[in-house]
Amino acid sequence: MQTGDSTRVLTDADKSKYVELGYLSLDSFLSEEWLRLLQATAQEFVELSRTVTGSGKLFDVEPNHTADEPRIRRLNSPVDNHAVFEEFALAGPAAQLAIELLGSPVRFHHSKLNFKWADGGEEVKWHQDIQFWPHTDFTPLTIGIYLDDVSQEMGPMGVLPGSHNGPLHDLYATDGSWAGALNDQVVKTLDMDKVKWLQGSAGSATIHNCCLIHGSMPNTGNRTRPLLLQTYSAEGSYPISGIGANGVTGAKSGTIIGGSPRQTLEIGGRAMHGAPDWSRQGAPTIFGSQQKETK
Ligand SMILES: O=C(O)CCC(=O)C(=O)O
């Protein structure tokens, strides 16, 4: 997929800051046109959510969600569910931003729209992302777009600068179950005075590396906090199957944006040129490949 003309939005200083601190916050990143389009598309899903009574494949809703008073926690995989979200993430401004940071081409991983509803929308506890969907390197990053103005009481994204260079924490609870969050004892050892809360106007962007410790407080404000998130890695970084969400990240997961796949990768410091991707059309046998038969 091509991205068309890319408007450069990041300075060298922005890129250095991302490498050093593991995050960026870009105020008023989106054009008015894209912002209105994304807001209207998100609203279509709010209306659709009135027809569901509980969480399912498309929506994760709060227990008190009703048709009259929708309370959506998350729209799953927006890219697979609406052409506007697909265009935005796979060819539009989010894709261009990913290319600026990771180089061209990039590999799309997944998207989600976290609503964090008004008057009590739930917190996201401190965590790192990479344990949820390990890759062959640590290039994956997530680009978030606020679809409304987000002030402190609305539970903006909170990040611990520089923590992407620290340990990869265990996100299991002490009873051995998956918690998806850092253990409280570990959180107590972190210098939380350094946390930056990324407030921003509608259309602002947040970017965080997959190893950065981040989370957000409940929304105690009276407006919902829609945050559209999309994750990319460098083209040579591959999700490792059989662990976490890899393999269930949607039909568009793995899309290469801004060029062609090279099938080169490095694992444990050893480089190789891997076979083509046969995951969609099926693999030929070694006999067929060596005799040059087409499948
Ligand atoms: O919605 C948020 O505030 C944070 C989202 C997040 O960290 C995640 O979904 O991994």
C-alpha cells in the first residue's frame, strides 16, 4: 500500500526525543478535515452500540451499558470495521507518522478505539505493551489520537519517560494469573513523580514505544475521552505467534505500508532472508519450490 505524499511533521529534535524518552506528544496534529471525519465515524459506532447488551467481538462495554446510555470501553479493531479508520491507519496521517519514526516501509499490527466514558470511565493500570504481543525486536510503537479535548480529570495517557530502556516487567499477578499490569510492589519502586500526563486538544497525537511504562486514571470528567490507537513496527520486526494477542489482531494485521516486504530479519544477532509470507495463500512443499512448480 502506498501512502501518497507524506507531509513531514517531525523535526530531528522530535525524533531524538522519542529515542531518548520513549514517547512524544504532538498538539493539534490532525487537520480539521481528518478530525471531523474520525469523530463522525466514531459517533456511528456509538449509535451502533445501542443495539448490543454486552461485550462481544466488536465492542467491549461497561457492565451498566444500555441502549439509552451507552458506555463503551473499547471498539475493537476499527481498521477492520470501517473504511475511514482503515484509510487513516494504513495510508493516512497515522501511517505517515509511523513511517517518519520507523523508516519506510512499516508493518501494521493492530488498532483499537478506547472510549473511557464520562463520569467514571475505567483506569488503565501501569503496564508495558510488548508483553501483550511480543515481536522480534522492540521497534513497535503506538500512535494515539484524541478525538476530543482531553484535560487532566478525563484520564489522559500517562507515561514514565525513559522507562522503555528499563526492565521488561512481569505482568502476571502473584497468583500466577495474567493481570496485564505491573504488580503494585513494582510500581512502588518507580519514580512516579516523573510521570507526564499527556493532555491535549482534539486532534492531538501521542506516541509511545512498546516498552514504555504507561497507563491512565479513571475519567472523572463529564465528557467521554475517545482515544484512537494504532500500532506499527519496523518492516523487519515480526509478531511472535503463540503468545498473547499475536494471531488475533485482525485481518489487516501484517499489512506493509509504504513499500514491499523484504522478508529479512535478525534474531539473536543473526540475520537471515526468510521465505515469502505464505500465511494467506498456503505454503508450497519443498519439492514444489525446488522444482519451481507454482502452487
Ligand atoms: O486508553 C488508555 O488510556 C491507554 C491505553 C493503553 O495503554 C492500551 O490499550 O494499551
